[in-house]
Amino acid sequence: MFRIGSHISSSGGFLAMGKTAESIGANTFQFFTRNPRGGAAKAWPPEDVAAYADFASGCGIGSPLAHAPYTLNPAAEKPNVREFTRETMADDLEKLEQIPGAMYNFHPGSHVGQGVERGIELVAECLNFVVKPLGSVPILLETMAGKGSELGGRFEELREIIDRAGTAASHRLGVCLDTCHVYDAGYDIAGKLDGVLTEFDRVIGLGRLRAVHLNDSKYPFASHRDRHEVLGGGSLGEDAFRAVVNHPALRELPFYLETPNELDGYAREIALLKSWREDAR
């Protein structure tokens, strides 16, 4: 099945997100667990969660991807920032246990001058704190563009975070590959997709790859800038996305658009991506 969707506002609750996804031709979606620039979290009414579950089951919506807010930094130097991050992630993960098939995606953070090794150590400590033995929601480290002191711009950094996490955390950890980010980080998915995926498999293992963010890039290859563009409107180009959604190592994963669009733009891109799929299922 071609599992394709976009980022959707969570302001109306889960049933509203499910209906919005269906209205734009999507069968999955991504949402922020709370304000992306702040820490406030709205309640998730049980009746809304139950209504969403019934609706999603009936129309084939699955694999909703919860995105952590941008304010989190598990690698922060300041203890209060790390504490806020731990508390937020732990709360998000506990609530996501209610949502069928949900996954949790977060940015590994920035070491802010402490060095890559110290940053990785702090991210692993955070994961070991927030992961509870009885939890089941997959936790995805997002590939990043590598700007400034940002972690996750190299596959090796993600591998080391996974390796340093304890047993309870490690078996739930995966990766979300962001097409704009990896291209900006210096992995040429536009010209050498097979080679990039071979490298990913060597360093991390394709079994850890659980989701794909579909974004073109405003900036050129290896720019380390991280600015998303609509599909075909940036430096990756349409052919790159045709290859990504049809690649044998990727095609069964869920895909999420984060392009600079409103809902009508997402609907057009979803229809376009469906037209590019070789099986059209």
C-alpha cells in the first residue's frame, strides 16, 4: 500500500485530523503533539480518540506520525532545558499509547558547543529516561541538515545515539529520513539514491528506517541550510521524488509531506505522488 499524507493541524482534535486527511486524498498524516514553538499541551479527550480510531479503521487511515515540538533539545547544556525536554517527551509518549499505530518523531537536538560526543551522550540519557518498559510507540530520530551544532546530520551520529541507548529504548528506536535534510547534509539522494541507502544500511541498518519526510530543498546540495520547498520547486527536482516513492527499500514505508503548502497544495502533491507510483495502489 502507498501510505501517503501530510502535516495537518491538530487544533480540531484527532477525528478532525482524520477527516481532513481523507479530504485531501491522504491515508496517513503527521501532527504536532503540542504548540511547536512552546510547551503547552491540549488535552486529548477519550471520546475524540475513540471516534478517530473508528473513523480511521473504517477508511484505512493508519501510521499517524506525532512530531515533537521544536523547543525540545535533549542535548542542551542547561539542565532546565533538558528537564523540560524529558518531561515533554515522556508525557507525549504516554498519551500516544492511546492512538492506534502512532509513531513519535523528534529532532535529536543541538550540542550548543559542548561537542558531538557530549551531545550524543545527553540524547541517549534522555531516551533512557523517557522510555518506559511497557510502552510500545516507536520513537524516530529524524535525519537533520547538520547546521551549526545540530546533531543527526551524519548517519554515524544517529547510530551512536541508538547504540548508547539502553535495551528498553533501543528496540523502540528508528529513523525518519527527511529528503531535504539528508540532501542538505551532503547525502545525494537526487543523483545517488541507491548509494545513500546502501550507506544508511551499512551504518544504521534499513530495518531501523520507519518513515520518510518528503520535502524539496530551497538550497543546493550539501548547503547545511534546511529550508523546505514544494516538490519539484527546489534543488532536488521531481525525478528525485519519483525515485524515492518507488524505491524497493522505501516504497512500503509511510511518507509525510512537510512542504510549504496549505491543504489544497498538499492535495495536489498527494495526487501527483500517486500518479508517480508504479503500482498506483
